[in-house]
Amino acid sequence: MVKTTYENIEGDVVIIGGGGAGLPAAISAKRAGAKNVIILEKTSVPGGNAALSHGIFAAESPAQKRQGLNVFADKLFIDRMEEAEWKVDPELSRDLIYKSKEILKWLADKGLVLDYVIALAGSEGFESSENAPRVFHMFEAELDKDKAIGTKLIDTLVRECGYLGVKLLCNTTAKKIINDKYGRVKGVLADTKDGSINITANSVIIAAGGFAGNKNLIEKYFPSFGDVYNNGLPHMTGDGILMAAEAGAADDDQVSLGFMGPHHYPWAMSLNLLLRRPHVMLVNKNGERYIGSPRKGGTHALNRQPGKICYALLDSALLRDIIRKREVCGSGEQAMGDNGAWLDVLEDDLKKESAEGKVKIAETWEEIAEYTGAKPEVLKATVERYNSFCDKRYDEDFLKESRYLIPLRIPPYYAVLGRQGFDGTGGGIKINSRMEVLDKQGSPVAGLYAAGDNAAGFLSIAYKYPGQALAFALYSGFASGENAAKFSLGTI
């Protein structure tokens, strides 16, 4: 069968990718005056990573103000830049933080009122949720799939696109950005099941998502992460980055990997929470302690360990104590663990995961050492040293808080496997604060824009505040759509 080729479909703005950046880009472009806006989505349904989101970052939002939460954009901006050591674009960071409240207002106007606001501590650089700002906006306290904001958000954006007359082409894969002899963007070549499409347009927005599904790009940017657990969407193969490079874009090494270890992959919520409990003792595969508590810097510390794996060790007395006291360690655990309900299934999950080889329950530390691969004498010495610290109420090695120094002496003993993993990537295409793609000389590629996970300059290794990726996707989408429309129409 000969495939049909459709040529010279005309558009004002073409958007590659129909996710958390591409959909708002289309909405913004239409509202800025573009008459013919086309989204090319390679999968059968729009959404991308945004459809999996549980919450969104915002500062000085309506919900925060209603609840009397003093979360100041000025302070968040300074904290953000200092955490990132000013390696990120300050204008981009400033604009996102200061305009995040407008995104929340827009969503509320569309019926998405995110009134449950929490702090999530850990990889964000805070010792606990108690001293982290409450910036993570959700629908409900629980992080169940049915209560995540992602699906409702995408449904709302798609509905708005339909109302505005945006043309959404699913199962349509962009293959090449077309430039004229002067380097200016002139359209996109795309493939469908029925043939190829040649779309002419003066503006193109790359919002094709990250590169979690492209092992070559993972190895390029993160050489030691090729074999860690990859929870990213497999169709996120870095198409946008590759097309941008071919169109003359500069590469930007300020890329981020959404790693969040230690986690108990594949997903087991109760054991994820147990791994991050300050009460347990964490050791690497050699049976050595490497951190006091995973509540601050746990993700980065795990990156330095052999195989990027760890084990949370506890004994039966500590397990009983955790379950009996039902202490909730901060608002992050309150949300993810349904205010302590996770403790009701903890023992059952430990037994289940033990049967699958991802937890070891044993009567001796020698058996635990055999499971982890550590030398028995090393693990035994590590436990004895740790227990001596517990007896003295002082951790000579890592200064773990004394209230969490609990000796491990009562069998059976437990070893819970924790792994480093990632669920997405950010960056790769160099842009300026107007979302214009830059060439190797630092000048804009005329008519080319990037947004969301494709765009570099905001996300970095310093992912301090939860929900930033979704907030950046929406903000950069709106900004790129407006600027791309004005460029296409010749008003800028």
C-alpha cells in the first residue's frame, strides 16, 4: 500500500507535543491572535508526564493567602538561586516563581481549585517538612491516582483547546523542523499512519517532553545512570532535543534527572515511606552506613553508593514501635501515607516483598549480610557501632538526631531494598527568558521556541521545591505560545 503525502498544510503556530507545556502553549497562542494553531502529538492521547502529576508549585497563591501561609516569592527566588548556585537562568526562575500564582488563579477559573497545600521535604534540601515552605498544591490529602491533579488538568486543557479551535493531531510524530536558507523556521515535517505531513508555519514550539526513554541521551548527560530504575514514559525519547539540534539550536548542559531515591521500586508506597523514615539505619550494599537520616540529602548521598542502592535496616522492636506509635513525620508523609494509614499495611507489604526477594526477614545479621552482598563481619561491625551510638545517644559518625537513635537488637531483622531511580528529565535545549531557542552564538533561531521538559535554564540538579516541573511546563507553555503567536503575526 502506498502511503499518501499531505503537503502544505498551513498554520500560524505549530506545537510539537500535547502535554503540560504544549496544550497551554496552544491556548496562549490562540488568545494572542494566532488563527491556525496545530498540536502534533505522537501518542494516541495527549498528556505526557503532566497527566501523572499529583501537585503543582506556587508562591503567594490564593490558597496560601486564604490559609494565612506566608510563602514569599522573594525568599523563594533567593533560596532557589543559591541552591542552584546561580547555574540556572535567573530571569526564567524569577518569572516562574512570581507568576506561579497566576497559573493557580487561571486553573481555579477553569474549575481546578487546588486548596490542599503541603510541604514535601527530603531531596528539596530541608531537614523536615516542618521547616519547608508549603508550596505543593493538590486536590486532596492522599496521593492516590484517582485524586491526582494530572488527569483533570489535561482534560481541562484539552477542553479549552477544543473551545478555542486548536487542531490536535494525535498519532502524529514530528520528524524535522524546516528552516529556510537564512535559518528561519518555516514549518514541520511529520509522519502519520497514512503518510507524511508538511506543515508550513512561521513559528514552531518544541514541547515534546524529555528523554527518559532514550538510553543514549541518558548516557550522554548522566553516564552513571544508564542502569538505574527508569520509571519514565518510554515514548519520551528526546525527539525535541534532536530536532532542535538539527535546526541549529545550541545544546545546554543544564539538564536534570528526576531522581528521587531511596525508593522501593517498583512502587510500594509503605516501603517507600519506611525507607525515608529517620528511625531506620541506612547502609549501602557493602554493609556500611553512609548517611544519618535520608530526610535531607538522601537522594544525592545515594548517588555516591555502589550500584546506587541501599538497605533500610530495622529490627522487630523498631517495627512494632513505628506501627504502635503511628507518628506521622511531617506533612509530606501525611499526604503520601494517608495520615498514617500506610502503617496498617506495612507488615503485610514487608512479607509480600520478602516473598519477591525485595525484602529480607532473618533471624541473624549474617543472613542479612548474605542477602545484601556485604561481608558478614563488616555488617556486624556497622550494626554494633550504630547500637553503641544509640546507647550513648550520640552519633559520632553522622550526628543523627538522638531521638531517632534506636538500637537494633531484637530479631527478626529486616532489610528493605532501596534503589535510585528517575521518572523524567528536564532541559537540553538552550533558551532565553522569552522561550526563544538559541543557536550556538547565543542568538535566537527565528521562529523557534521551546517549553516544558525540553527547555533548559530553569530545572537543574537542585530541585528544591516540589511541583516545579509542572509549574514550569505550564508557565513556559503559556509564555512560549504568546511569544510564538506574536512572532508569527509580525507583532514583535
